[in-house]
Amino acid sequence: MSKKILALALVFAFAFSFTTKAVTVEELQAEIQKLQLLLAQLQGTQAPSSEMYCFNSDLEYKMTSPDVKNLQIVLNKDPNTRVAVSGAGSPGQETTYFGPLTLAAVKKFQAANGIITTGYVGPLTRKALNEKYCIPPTPPTTVAPESTTTTTVVAPSYGTLSVTSYPVSNPQTTWYGANTYEVVAGQYKATGSDITLKKVAVKITSDTATAFPWQAFTTISLWDGATKLAELPVTQANAIETTFAQVYTFNISGFNLVIPNGQQKVLTVKITTVANPPTAVTGNGFWKFELLTDVVYTDTAGVTYSTVSGSAITLDNVSLTSSQSATLTVTSATDNPLASNVIGSTSATTKVDVLKFNLKVENVNTTLTSGTIKVAVDGTKVQTSYVTALELWDGSTLITSAAPSGWASASSSVNWTNFSLPIAAGTTKTLTVKAVLSQLPSGYTNDGTGYLEITTGPTLTGIDANSNVVSNATTVSGNRMYPFLVAPTFAYISKNVSVRGTNSETHPQDIGDTSITFSVTANGGDIYIPEKSNGDTIGMYETLTTPATGSTSTTWTCNSPAVEDTSKGAGHYLWRIPSGSTANCTFSTLITNTGGTAGYFRVALGGVRWYTAATTTAGSFINQTWGLTNINTGDFYLGN
């Protein structure tokens, strides 16, 4: 009873203390909060809380969790479930530990809410807690007393807008149909006030005085970075005519772009061309574009302006042409087959890679649909009937195949038709041409003069995404392929070059000590190569590229599985590479610069003479000089 009397006295004292002076709302609310706290202390309760306490996880005896502290806080709100009167767990001293005091308080809460008193805070207990404490607090309703204070209002400001030229990201002055181009860009700056820009104007001029903008363009738009602010169809209805068939202005509006005081915005004008511009707009005339200083903007003072400070931003001498065409470029691939031996068959057809080339498509996506290519044979050893088809491959995918259309002077065109090979703009494809050889006749031989080759081509034709017919203007040719039933094939392995002096004081010379290693594979039968000491012929020989003159001393050897064949006696030794085997041979050359001129030298494998039987009979060997161009040392320097 004494507490109630004391509380009533405090209320009257509080009310009386404010009758002698004017107070603000904030001061009144602060005093009310103090009074609520004091009353709660006198009555043994806490002041109303403005916090929400939600429980989403189960809690149990002896656990530690931040949720346990929140549990103790809400239990302390009710005197009947208070955790402790003083010390740990009491109001204001809640802990994160679920101890015996908390367990007892939970059981009291469960009993009061019709829940089995286990002390475990499970779904039913959490539901009851959340219904009481996981709800937004209702703010107290207070009536503000009359205030004698005044509110200061910031006065609206007058502002200005200025514009300067800003470079577009991809400037172009030759435009094609069905494309969108960046025309001009302006950097707008607000000064003195936030500025709201509402309209810009773009003037389009044709110097021919015979073309209308709507014949050339479909839309004009304004962009803030990647955000389109507004777009306007380029139509006669939207045009303001200054000069008939020559000068027109288009107002781009319908946006409210705020430029904060002291800040800048870069706005870009873009325009889209018609898909198929008529002749009237693709002649010799040019187009001019101006981002005018005629605008509409307002400041925070509510004043509307119709011009900005600065100058019009101009793009001049833009030519418009019909839809852009794709460009096709053909170049030889780095792995285009060298001239080489190919192994045919007397019982089946044989496919031979005769050309690899790169096809690059630029500007517009293109689908190839046809092509032509020319093939030639020697006509004697390799007859025209031996080449049955030429195939076009994209990697492991066959694109098309066709037979020669007729032979004249051992040469024929092959026409590929009715295929579809799409290639995206900016893409380079490496394509392969394969020749299909028929079964070779029994007893077929080649003395090194029989060949086939791609002499011209390919020329590929297609249609691009703008419906233009396109083809490559340049072509590449292949190297000669020599069909055999039994023959070696050669491949570069490695090289080594070291340069040293002769130590001669009277006539110092540099010496190049070189070696080249390459592989020899025997196909269709054993292959024989005469050794260096062979008295009848030389098995391998070099070519030397020099600035003047150099003397050479050459030796070579072949490693296993190559073996020496001595059946012909001394002076007629041969290296034999067994059929189906590959042996590495090393070709060593010592070079002395004897020409008196320092410079770059190069040693290359000039030729290999090989047999298909253990014989040294004159004329029975093949003197192969083709397919060896990559077996060399590269350039190295010798002084003199």
C-alpha cells in the first residue's frame, strides 16, 4: 500500500514539475520512460520492453546458448516465472547457461500454459513463448504538448545544367543495315541544385537533301550506361522538320533522370538502322547527328529550363550502306600436310589428307552451302581414275563428298553442293580435304614421278545472316602426295647445333657441329637405305644454305630396330628398317665457314635414297627429295 501511495506522489510531483515551463516532446517522452522504470521497480516488475524474442531451436537443461539468455529475459518478465530475485539469472543479470534455476522457471511457465512440466523447451513450449514474446511491440500512444519550438525548412535551390562532349565506346562512321550504333555522348553536370532532366533533342541532317531519316533509321534511344532511359521511333510523326528531306529534330522524353548537385551523368544516344536501306540513303551522301543544347530540366526550386550551357555535340560524315556482309578468309593451316608418301592398297580404297586450311568468318554469322576445288594427277603413274572423290571434313565430321566432274589434261574440278556448315562471326575453323584413292592395280609401281595434288581451292560459298551471298576471295593449294604400295615416311624429331672456333691465329674460322634426328617408318614392306660408306650411291645427303661458302663433312647412323644388311658385301652395306617398324636416324654434319663472310648457315636433309629390296642395282632406288623441308637445323651464325 505504501508503494502505491509513493508512486501516486511521484506522478503528481512529475506533473507539477512541468507546469512551470514549456517542454519539448523529446523531453516529455524521456521523463515518461524514467517514470515507467521507477514504477516497475516499486511494483517489482520490469519496464515494458520494445524488443521481440523469438525461439526457433529447442533448449534443454545444462546447455549454453544465446537463446538461453533470451529465455531467462522473457521468464523474468512474469513474477510467477522469474528465474532469480538477485544474482545470476535475475532481471538484468541473465546468463546463457541453462541451469537448475532456469529449469524450475521453465516448469512454472509450462504449468501456467497447460504444458507437461518437463523443463525441456520443445515445440509446444516454444510456441507458447513465441505467442507471447515474438510479436512486434505496440508503441505507446502519446499526445504531444504544444511546442514553442519552430522547424527549420531548407529553401529550394536554383540550379544550372551544363554539358560537354564525351567519347562513345565504339565510334564508327560506316553503318550497315539492321545494326545499332552509338552516335554521340554528353556529360551532364548539375550545379547549385539537384537537377531532373526530362528531355533531350537530337537533330539528324542528310547532306543530299533527298533522304528522310525514317528511310534510314528505326529507333533512337537515350542510355545511362547500360540502362535505357527512353526510346523513340524514328517516324515522320515524331520528327520536327526544319528543311524538307534534309533536317529533322527528334525529342527524346518520357524519363525523369535526377542528377545530384555537383555530380555528373554521361548519357549516350544510340540509333538503329533499317534492315535494308534503300538507295536513297546509301548513295554518296553523308548523315550528321547533333545532340542539341535544347533540353527540358527542373531544379529543386521548381523552375523549368529549356537549354543547357555548353555546345551541341556532333557526329559528322556517317555513311550508310546496305546490310553488312560476312568476310571469308582462307589460309593454309600450320599442320597442312607436307609433300609425302602415301600407302595405297590393291584390295581397298585409301583416304589421304591432301589439304588442311583455316577458314575465318568475320562481321556476320555465315552458313556455308557449296564449294569448288581442283585436283591434278601426273596421269601416268597415278591415273585420273585412281581419284574417286574429294571429301571435306570438320574435325571428325564429314561435311560433304563429291567425285571429279570430268578430267582435262589430268586435272579436274570437284563441286561440293547441298551441305550446311554454320560458322559464327569471329570464328576460325580448320577444315581438312581428303582424297579417296581407288584400289591400286596389282603390280602397281611408282618411280617417284606419280603424284596427286590440290592445285586450286577451295572456294567456299554460303549465305550470311543478312542474306548476302559470300565466298572467300583467296585460296590455298596443297602439296604433292606420292602413292606407293611400299614406302617409308619421315618425321622430324630434334636438332642440335654447337659453334666453336678453330683456334687458328692466322686464319680463325667458326665451325658448326650439327645433328638432326628424324624417324623413318617402313610401310608395306622392308625399307633399305645405303650407308655412308656405300660405294655405289649415297643413302642420305645434306643441303647447306650459307652467305658464301662452307665445307661439310657428313655422317649418319640409324638406331634399332634398324639393322645393317651386309648381304651385298663390303662397300654395299644397307640399313634395313623392318616392315611396320620405326627407326630413328641421326644425320651429323660438321661445317667450316670457308667463304670469308660471316653470316647465318642452315643444314637441311636434302634427300634420302631408298630401296624396297636388298639391292644396289642402278635405277632400282627412289631418290626422295620431297617431304623433308622441316628436317633442318634452322639458322645459326658462323663468323670468319
